[in-house]
Amino acid sequence: MIDIFGADDLFPRAILAGRFLLWGWAGAYIYSFHLTWRRFLAYDLTPSVYIFTSNRFLLATTIGAIVAVGVGTFSTAAGVPFNVNLATVCIITFFIGFFPEQGLDWITATAKKALGQQGGIAKETRLSEIEGLSI
């Protein structure tokens, strides 16, 4: 088992996981409510808005859980106190709920560092270097 917060005897793991997942859900909820309300006032509330918000909840919960376990585990190994560690993880998962794309970018960058890879997948080419393109 992964010792996320170093507090096996204080709280059951389900309560701790539920706490930081709640904050990720809250971030996704605030963003989705704002988006839905803005689209409602603009008379642009289509089914795609609801699909987008449901995808945001799923993405935020999944990415928030992955990042929270990683940050919580490494912080525990570094000797960070339990309360500080839990508060940090809750704040991080809240902002990942609000901005899940940045959380996914952070996971990708961390994985690249861990695997020793550099750069992106494809090499960027300037438009001026492409043959046949002109002003």
C-alpha cells in the first residue's frame, strides 16, 4: 500500500482520499457553474456545455487523484507535517479541478523528467521554412 500522508493510524485512507477529491470536485464545480451561468445569460446553453462540464468533472477527479497521491507521497517522504501536507494537497487538487489541463501538463512534464526525455514529441518548424508558403 502507498502511504500517502504518513497517517495510517490517525485517519482511514478513504476519509483522506475523499477529502482531497472533494476539493478537486469543488474546483470543477465552481468552474462549471460559472461556465453554465455565462452560457445561460448569453442564450447559448447547448448540450455540448453539459458534456464539457461532465468531462471536466471526470478529468479533474482523475488528474487530481494522481497528482495528490504523488505530492502527498513525496511530501511525506520529505518529512512535511501531516496537516501541512494535507492542506497543500487539498489546495493543489482544488486548482487542478479548476484547471485540469495544467494538471495534465504537470503530470506529463514530471513523467518526462523522471524518464529522462527532453523536448516535445514533434519538432516545431517555422512557417518560413516550409517550401511553397509565401506572404
